[in-house]
Amino acid sequence: MLSPRPSQRAGRSLPARPRPPWHVHWFRHVGEDPLGPAGVYACRCGEVRPGL
């Protein structure tokens, strides 16, 4: 039989890892810009930028 994971032992929970204060944008193409010839790119955080 397998032993329980450390987070399941005696009702203890592991502390949450703090998130870093910085964020690296990962832009992906989401559509065409209606006001210009470039595409529109969005990050998972919600920031949107036109393509170059």
C-alpha cells in the first residue's frame, strides 16, 4: 500500500508558494485589427497589443 502524500498527513497543508511580483507577457495571436493591417495579440493576463 502506498503511503499518503505529505499534504494529506495528519490534516496538514503545505504552505502556498508566493507568486513573484513580475510577470513575463506571453502574447498570442487572437485576431485581426479592424483599424489597421496588423494582427491583435493578447497575453493571458489580459493585456492586448497590436502586431508590428
